[in-house]
Amino acid sequence: MKRLIALTFFALLLGSTSQAAERPQHLRIALLITAHSAGSPEAFTVSGGRWSIERKLVHPALLVDHPQGRFLFDTGLGREIDHAFAANSWLNRKLLAYEQLDPALDQLERAGYQAGDIDFILPSHLHWDHLGGLPDFPDTPVKVLPSGLQEAREHGQRPAFLPEHLQGTREWQRLQLSDTPYMGFARSLDLFDDQRLVVVELSGHTAGQVGLFVNLDSGRRLFFIGDTSWTLRGVAQNRSRPLFVQWIAHVDSDREANAHVLQQIHQLHQQQPDLLIVPAHDEEVARQLAQFPQFED
Ligand SMILES: [Zn+2]
């Protein structure tokens, strides 16, 4: 009898964890805000931005839950980020300050998921604020364009990169884009061959930055553009980051290439107003997305 009770309890326990991690019938997405920036005038975030408006950019991870695979597009900041961040210079700690840390894995675990429920991580690029949660998922493969990993490993320095996250024995998988154009981008990868999730290359901000198109059953279409622009205002007005920010922090690996990609996304934004453009850090756009544990499908 005791054994039966124990077995029943065990089955219930298993049932409660697997329920959260059960494969969905349809593609669904949820945004996990892992931290907020400490705030800065909008003029710091985009050329021509307002000095009178304070922006509190966010550091998100996007949970993408597809019947054939569950992954994070970016990880945001993770459990070890305070320690990693402490090694930065005083100036960089001020410039890049964050608050309200709530790592993706903490949020997932509160909802009954485990790290092993994530099949892979697909970072938009390899900067600290997009990959800071990587150590929380030590056994999860990471899919990248080889050019992005090469740049990060050979030239990546603090504060933009955390070199310790880019070495080691982790499984780095090569993203293979084909020559099939998609929405004006020359190369693309249809992740599960159903036109729901399409990766395109957006090199400029870093080498090998990628964007993700998400086409939901509801008809809603979204385009996650990493850090091509920090704000939708930058996309709408086709304005890059301010030059003085580039001088201080060397934000873009190739400023001209990034401006070219931004121009392309700006045109797409004008031609297709129904397509929601999602710059990773724009807190106003983030509010238009379902916040985990809520999903949108
Ligand atoms: Zn960023």
C-alpha cells in the first residue's frame, strides 16, 4: 500500500513537471524580461531621440515553443551575471547598469520547466546582454552563424562580450542558411520547414547577427531584429544609434553594414505595417508581447 501511494505521488510529481513542458499543438511564444536597464535619456539610444524622455530598455529572452522544438531566442541576463559584470570597469558598470534581475531559468522553473526542457538556444548575437544566461543552460546546444562565433572568440572583449562564455566544451551548432531569399533578405533558414519560424542574417551590429521572423496561427507576424536598432523609433525613422555612443562604447562591429540592414528593415516597416518589428531592448514594444508564463499563439 505504502508503495502504491509512493508510486502515485511520484506519478503525480512527474505529471506536474511534464505538463508545463508538454509539446504544444501549435507554435506559441512568450517573452521573459530578465532585467531592465537602469534608465537613460532616449537621446542615448537613438540619433535624434528626445532628451526629455527616459527609456528603461529591457533585456529579454524569447521562449519559442513549436511542436517540433522549444528554444530561447536570446537568453537575457542569467544567474551568474552579477559576478561576470563585476569585472567590468567602473565607467562600463555605470553605462550598462541593470536592475530587477530575474533570470530566464528562474522564471522557467517557477512555471514548472527545467533547463533540460529547452532544446537549443538561438542567440541573435553573442553580446553579454543576449547571452548572459548561457551558464544556466550548460548542456543546451547553441546555434550560431560561424562568422558570429569566430568574431566573438577572436576579437570579443569586455564589456560587449564575456569571453568566458564563449570557450569551453559546450555544443556550438552551425546555423546553415540557404540561398533562398525571404522578405528581401538574401539568405534564410526555415527552422522547421513550415514557414512559421524563419532566420535571416543581419550582420553589422556584430558579425553573424541573426533576426527571427515569427508567423503565428492567429495571423500575427513578428520580426525580432536583435540590436540592429535599440528602439522601434530608430526603425521607423531610419536612424542609427548616436555617434557619441559608438565612440564611447564601440557598439557596432560594422556601423555601415548595420546602417544598411537598418535601412532594409525600415523599408519593410513602411511596406508592411502589420509586421511587428521587435528590437530586442525596446521596452515599449515588449509590452505588446505576451509575458511568460502567458503565451501568444
Ligand atoms: Zn543588446
